Amino acid sequence: MRSASTDYLIVGAGATGLAFADTLIAETDAHVTIVDRQGKPGGHWNDAYPFVTLHQPSSFYGVASLEMGSGLKDPVGLNRGLYELASGPEVCGYFDRVMNHRLLASGRVSYHPLSNHLGGGEVESLLSGARTPFTVRRKIVDATWFTPAVPSTHVRGFEVGEGVHVVPPNSLPGLWHRSQGGIVPRRFVVLGAGKTAMDTCIWLLQSGADADAITWVVPRDSWVTNRLTTQNAPEFFNEAIGGQADQMEAMAQASSADDLFLRLEACGAMLRIDRERLPTMFHFATLSEAEVEVLRRIRRVLRLGRARTLAADHMVLEQGRADVEPGSLYVDCTASAVGFRASEPVFQPDRIVVQLLRAPLVAFSAALTAWIEAHHDDDALKNRLCAPVPFPHVAADYPRTVAAALANQFHWNQDEVLRKWIRHCRLDAFGRLTAGADKQDADKQAILARLKASVPAAMANMPRLIANAATPA
Ligand SMILES: Cc1cc2nc3c(=O)[nH]c(=O)nc-3n(C[C@H](O)[C@H](O)[C@H](O)COP(=O)(O)OP(=O)(O)OC[C@H]3O[C@@H](n4cnc5c(N)ncnc54)[C@H](O)[C@@H]3O)c2cc1C
């Protein structure tokens, strides 16, 4: 059995592990070893459906040291006029570049693909079976906390009858080849109501499917972030920073979680697909208004809970049975992109468990955790600066998420060096935008003043919102 040593053993070469490693090697002279069961960097992006894109502009995703994308706006399509969203292959290509040009090129990183961390620093090569016990001088870094499930690899939670066709969205662009030159299915049952299902319905409609040929199984309606408010460029200052001020004011005034979402909708921050229903779910899915308009064309929306059994001519859902036209293709979009592992302290005696510190910015949270590890020694202080932000299960959880994120921001603001790092970190969506606001621009300065004034009021209202979480106004 070979042995090896390293300062940090990072488990997971997805967005989280790479963003952590990138900042750690920039801020320290440590040696880092990265292991992953996957054969390539990028984690779940390697298994994503072909038409996946980021929810958010590429400009604040990835790792801190390397820009992602071209910085251009989309000239056509449903994201027209907004900043580009990297496609799945672009994200994977970017992470390859990060690994080769940043991490390995530093001479202080070693990378072990197709390698399983068995626990306690022991790593098994999936190809040879060889086991290597690592001596870890500093810490093991668990960068697997998020590990989203994706349809192509997840375990289905429903039964499938004999001869029934169920595919992940990954199979849709290749339907012609799948049919072996025969008949391509023209009716679809899309299972699931998260971002993957939204993307799949949009892709089908934009590719020519008839809206009435799609049955959409929606167990719960979802609030959706309006992508317009996530544009971190000066020409979107009003929508982005003004939008933040609007949101803080809504948080200061709302009386319940439902009331909060209605106020966020009124100020343009949130969207819902069916305006007649009050959504109960919020997982930070982000769409453009044009995408939401496309989804509104689907009229056959089944709200009978989750699928239990799929048959050729019907399906059994939690709250009833629905007929399905024979020959329909079921598209499984039910994988939960959110793992919902319980929160735990980020800094532990022998481990760092990277978690969400500002919702929903996974990459920023990982980079910030590495910065704190590099610049502080005391675990109590480090944990105070890195309190995990709970990911919302349902819309009613959102005030808790916001309260934890605002508390973290408050602590970060007390540390001048950290504050400066955040302001210049490309993964912080709005830091560079606010820092770069022209001091002579009265309109921008008024927005910044409104934002500054509304944050304490929002924080003060959080206990009431959490207590009244599900009560309508
Ligand atoms: C379709 C989709 C789109 C998204 N878009 C955005 C977006 O626009 N913006 C955003 O901020 N977030 C987005 N997210 C959220 C997403 O979760 C994160 O961006 C991020 O990619 C998660 O990365 P990760 O490294 O935490 O997890 P993963 O990508 O799952 O990586 C974890 C890695 O750990 C490895 N691993 C696990 N256990 C072990 C072990 N024991 N030994 C070795 N290796 C192990 C796995 O093989 C995996 O490669 C999106 C998620 C999905 C599913």
C-alpha cells in the first residue's frame, strides 16, 4: 500500500471543491490534493442534459481567479438582452481550464480522478483498486455537501410498468436516433416542477413541440427569481442594486412569508408561472420573463402530487390517477438538485465541511470559506464568520435563509480585510458593481443609501417573518 501526504485533501472536484482550492492556493502556500469519483473536473455538470445552462450570468460563477464566458449579452433567444449563461459543455470546459491552467499549473495541487474517498484520508483508485492512505497535515475538506442529484444518474422514486418509455431530458435531443429512423414521440409527460422540468418544457416548446402535446406533472408550484435582477453590470444598476433595495424594503415590511413573496413579485424580483396560484416552493430557480411566458403556454398541468406508477395509458399520482395517451414519452425531471443534508459546523477539528454561506451562491461560499481558512486560526471565530445558511425546502423557509445570510454579511462587514476581498471577488454578484458606482452619480448614490438604510430594518423584521412563516397577510 502506497502512502502520500498533503496539507489539504479536498473531496470533490465540482464547483465547490474547485472554488475552494483556487482561493486556498491563491491565499496560502499549502499543498492541496483533490480526489473525485468522476473522471473529469466539474462534478454534476458532466452528467447534465445537453441543453442545460447556468441559471445566472456566467460573470459570477466558477472560481475567483478566472473569468467565465465572454462578457457578452445574448443577442437572440429567451435570454435576449441579458448577460450570457454558460452552457453545460462551456461549464465543463471552464473547469478543465481551471484544473489545468490554475490548479495543476501552480505546482502545488495534485488531482486524482476516478478515486473514491473512503473516509479518514484513505483514497481508493476506482481503476486499479489501489488504496492510498493520505497523511493530511491540515484538514480534509468535504466539498460534497451540495452534491445535487441529476436525472441521468439519480434513483427514480416511482415504479415503471413493462414496456413504458421513461427517459431523462438528456435523451431528448437524440430522439431521432433513438427511434432508429422510426416514429419520434410527439406527446410528452414531463415529471417534476423544478428548474430541470422548466428547462425541459421550454426546450420542447422552442424545438417545435405542440403546447397541448405536453402534460406537465407539477407536485408544487414554485416561485422563480427574475433573472433581470441578477445582472451585475453597470447598465443594470437600477434592476440589480435598486432591486436589492426593493427586496430589503419588502423584507422590512412583510408580515409573513407569503406576503413577502407577493411583495417581491410586486417589485419585479420574483415571478410565478400561474398567476392564479400561490406557490409553496422556492429553490432559487431563475428564469427570464420571456421563459416564464413560454411556460404559460402549457395548459395541461396536473397538480395531483408526485408520480407513483407510470403505465402506458395512465399514471398513478399521490392524489389520484390520470389518463395518458398511449405512445407518450415520459421525461423524468424529478431528481432533486438540492441534497438537503443537515447543516453542521463548517470548521471542525479535522475537517472543513463547505456549505452555503450566502444563498444561493455556492461558488462564492466555497471561495470565502477558503479565504477564512487562510487568514484565521481560531475555529470559533471562523465558524462565526461561516455560519451555514439553510437552503429553503419550501417558500416558508425563505425568511430563515435570508436572516442567516444577512447575519453572515453583518459579521463579514466588521472585518475590513475580508470586506475588501469580497468587494473585489468576481464570485460576489454585486460587490464590484456597488464598489464601482460613480460617487458623482446622484441616482446611484440614492439607491445605495436606500439599500444601506433598508438592511437593518429587514434584519429587525426577520424574527417576526420566521415566526409567521406560512401565515398569509
Ligand atoms: C442543472 C443545475 C444548474 C445549476 N445552476 C446553478 C447556477 O447557475 N448557479 C449556482 O450558483 N448554482 C447552480 N446550481 C447549483 C449547483 O449545485 C452548484 O452550482 C454546484 O455545481 C454544485 O457543485 P458541488 O461541487 O457542490 O457538487 P457536485 O457537482 O455534485 O460535485 C461533488 C463531487 O464530489 C464527488 N464525490 C462525492 N463523494 C465523493 C467521495 N466519497 N470520493 C470522491 N469524490 C466524491 C462527486 O463525484 C462529485 O463530482 C445548479 C445545479 C444544477 C443541478
